[in-house]
Amino acid sequence: MKPLCGLLLLLLPMLATAASFDCSKAASATEQAICRQPALSALDEQVAAAYRQHNQQGLLQDNQRQWLAGPRAECKADASCLQNVYQQRLAQLQRAQLIHQHIDNATPAYRFDIALLDWGEQDWAAAGPAIINIIDQRSQRRIQQLRLDNVYMAHGDDGKPLVNTARLYDVQGVINVADFDFDGHADFAVQNGNDGPYGGPTYSVYLYDTTSKQFVLNDELSTLTGETLGLFQVDAKRKRLRTLAKSGCCYHETTDYQFDAHHRLQAVERLIEDAQDPAGKQVRVTRETLVNGHWKRSTRRYALDAYYHQ
């Protein structure tokens, strides 16, 4: 027994470091299960190595934390489940490619240097966690760095990233620059996915803050892109933002927004076109306008063919 005990004591340090973490300090049921299974320990090491390879400038740090707290943790101590999620994660990391893209045609003022880890899931677009460095075109100095969980970068026929395009029901630009809040300073939106209604594009919208001289994420405008059909339209002349929404083929809403005196976004006008007539002959058109804090509403019915051929 003594030789066997001695051998086990010699093996303990090896077992404690079999995974990418110290098994002697494994606290969760998941970590303990990984340490008990040599195959899982080996997978854990492989995933950790692939993660380190791609985690330049902390590019993958948040994404890896989400995976650890999500798919891996959900398996608990189920060895079969852990093997599956580890194999999927390893395949994802091995397929990923780091892309460096310099976008200098979105606005004369800034260049956007993007380092994006593309998961390789689409031929016409790159998508994955990204770091965006905003460069002042005049001084060539970096003025700000952004880290996003996901950036969606579609390419045009020339292979270059699309910018400053937000056509309805079409592929949109990774960077769209305009003065969204009409304060005389350029703002921009970064496409972060296609999770909006009907699989439409969604954006992280940044407004320029004159006090900090930095771009600040605006939750209100970002959320708006996730609730309507892509990026809002900018009406610089009327100082309005316009969104489009729909339900099925026959119900559409067009809403105009303005910024109030406190710089809060407020709906001020809405056009509702409801062609859900069972007989298919009429469209009910409602126009709503905000006047002195109260909505005024008028509704008319039109012959369907005549209305849509105006």
C-alpha cells in the first residue's frame, strides 16, 4: 500500500493542473466534473489555448466570460453536455479569423479602425466581437476605443465594408455617420447584429458629448433600432428622426421623433396605414400629431388600389 500511496501523492500535482485551471481549487460542480474526466480536462486546455490565441487586446474576454457563465455553466456536472459545449466552442474558436479593417470613407473627420474576430458563419459579412479605435483624421491620433460584444460588417460587391447605407429591407452599413441629435456634431451608429423585427439590423448608437469630447452610447436610440425596421432616417431640415415599423404585410407605422428641450427623444407625429380589411378593398389611414402635449388624431378610409397608387 505504501508504494501505491506514494505514487498517488506524486500524481496529485499533475491531476491538479490537468485542466486550464487549478483543479485543487475547483469549487463549482462544473469545474469538479471537468477535473474528474481526462477527456474534458484536455478539451478545457484546448479551448483555453485557442482563447489565448485570439484574445488580443482583450478582444475575446467578455465573450469568453459569457460562454463560461452561459452554455458551460448550464451543463452543471453533466459530462456529456460539457463535452458537447466544449467541442462546439473549440470548433468556433478554431474557425474564427481576426480581421483588421480601416474605414476612412464614413466621414472626413474620423477613421474607424476595426479589429473583429469573425466567427466565419457568413460569406457576405463578418460578425463577432470587435474593438473599434476612433482616429482623428487630421492629427492621426486615437481619440477613443470601443469594445463591442458583436459587430456585423457586411461587404459590398467590391468586397469592401458597406458604410453610410441604411436602405429599408436591404443589407446596411457597419458604420453610419450623421448628426443624429442635430447639435452640429457628427454622431455614428455601429451595426451590432440582425436581431430586430423580421431579422432586421440593430445598432449601437453613439452621440458626441461636447463636455467629455467623447462618443457616448445612447440607450434610447440604440433600443429604437431594435424595435423598428433598422436604422432610423435622419431629416436634417426638420430636425427629426423617422422610424418605420410593421405587422405583417398590411399594417405599417411611420413615426417622427424630435429632441425636446431636455435632450430627450419624443414622438411628435405618426402615420398608421392599416390595410387589414377582410374584404381587401380599403385602407384605414390614421394621422396623429402632438400639439401642446396632446395628441390630435384623424382617421380616413381610402380605396386600397387608389391609395397605394397615389
